[in-house]
Amino acid sequence: MLKELELQNASCLRDGFNRPINYLRISVTDRCNFRCFYCMPREGVPFKSHSEILTYEEMALVVRAAADLGISKVRLTGGEPLVRYGIVDFVRMLAEIPGIDDLAMTTNGALLAQHALALKEAGLRRVNVSLDTLNSERFARITGVAAFDKVLAGIEAAETVGLTPVKINVVAMRGVNDDEIVDFARLTLNRNWNVRFIELMPLGSAPMNSSDGYLSVQEIKEIIRTLGSLEPHLPAHVAGELSGGGCQEVPSAPIHSDGNGPARYYRLSGAIGTIGFISPVSEHFCFSCNRLRLTSDGRLRPCLLWDYEMDIRTRLRSGATLDHIRQMLVDAAASKPKGHRLEERLAPEGRTMSEIGG
């Protein structure tokens, strides 16, 4: 029998702090065709063997159990999700699960142009593309590969087929790309993009010291204000998410917060697109966290910035039923901490970002 936490409201999973949990991030692979220095070491990390990685069928079973508990939003991540064979078929598999009404993907974009149409037809709603620079040479230094033009082509393809709105994720780093912050913000004047600036997080090999690259959202905002004032703005796709029923609630945060994520959105005067800020270090958003994570090797991770994980792979391969999986999801939600401890200089050490999926 499922615990009282679920029975109180079968249509809405909640954690121990009464936060509704309606969002599951799935890392479909630990492999990546980039070597971004803040995500994994340049020499890479030891990849999991094929047998250690969950099959698509196992992942889909977890999603079916999650949907039964009111989780309606799924995001596919990696490593790089598009390097895993059969990813389009997996998207189709998830899109057909009743209750999953928002299916998205975070990608580095290098393989997006060749898959965009098939992903859209399979049921993917939109994409987030990681892009930390608009300079091809700097791109190669950050990522370790010369694929800048491929990423731009991927973004264009996503727009063309309707994987919109396209969100551009920019990890802002002092001394690395802080001189391009204005250039990224300026893109929103004439493009319907959501450019989102993300603070560098102290996870894995990423530095925590400001002298090592950390740039706060407040500093980023001050740089952007040289273009003009920033007005709080609720993008249309966010307004649609916040108006939904079930587990979706408006979090106790400014109205320009994204109901499906941690970004706070603004718009420059006269701009077509929007600018988002994600501040896990300087202004954490733990009070409105609505997500669980499933790693590619079958661990449920209640919080990105804690090392605690639950082994669901062993249960799946021991004949777990949907009831068993639902119970594990309930337990994972119950174990979510109130917040991370970055302000105490305590950061997770067990995995790199590439192993978790962000």
C-alpha cells in the first residue's frame, strides 16, 4: 500500500514540505559529444556499461508510474540525449503515455538539425539548447569541439519545425564569456528566443569561487541594463503552464517565475523575446522546486545539489510492479530536502553534471 503522502491526494504527488511534484527529468545517457569544462573533465569520465544504463522500456515504466501520481512534465537530458540510438522512438513512447502533457529536451544542439522534424512528429514539444558563446573559436575552447555552426543550424531547425519557444541556456562565467552577455541579451530584441543566463554551479569539476568564474545574476542584470531597463514578463508558454490543473500550482515566487522551472523572466523594452535568470547560488529557488530526477543508470535523485540517490534499477530488474515504482517515487519525493546548502559552501561531490543531467 502506498504511504499516506500519496493517499492524501492521488492526483498530486507532494514532498514533505507540501511542494507539488509534477516534473521528472530523465538523463537518457551519460555520454556526450562535447567536453564542456564546467560539466565534465576534458579527459571525460568513465562511461557506464550498456548493462548499467536503463533501457527505454524501463524508463517508460517509471514515467507511467510517475504519471499515475500526477507528474505531467518530462524533460529528457543527458549527457547529450541525441547521441543515444533510438531517441526518437523513445520520445514517441513517452508522448503516448496518458497524463504526460509536456515533453521537452535539453540538448547541446549539435545533432538537432538532423533530428528536429522527427522529434516534433514523435511528440516533443520544445527544446532548450545550451550555447555559452557566439564566437566559434571560443565555442571550441569551451566545448572541446568545433561544432558552432551545427548548433546554430540546430536552433534554426527547431524553430522551423515548431519546437518552440526555443530556450537558449547560457552559463555565465567571469573571464570566459561575460563580455558576451550584452550580445546574447540583444538577440531577444529581434528573435522570439528565451535567452536564459545560468549561474555557474559548484557540481563535479565546476569551481565555486567567484575568482574561478562565478558570476551572480545581479551582476549579469547590471551588465544587461546597459541596453535598457528590464521589466518582469511572463512568457505565453509559462502562463499556459501556470493555468493548468492537477499538480500544477503557482509557486510562492514572483509572477515572472516559470511554473515549470527556476527561471525568472524579463523583457527589454520593445523586445520580441525574453531574458531569463537562473540563480541556484545567489537566490535559490528551492522553495518552489517541483522535480525529481532519474539518472541514466537508474537512480532517483530527489535534489540536484545533494548526493543522496535511490537505486530504482535493481527494483526494476527484480520484477517491480507499477505499485512498487510508484512507492519509490513517493519515497523519493518524501526525501527531498528543504533546500541545498551552497550558502554553507557545501556542494555535492559524488557526480559531475554530465552524469546527472542537470
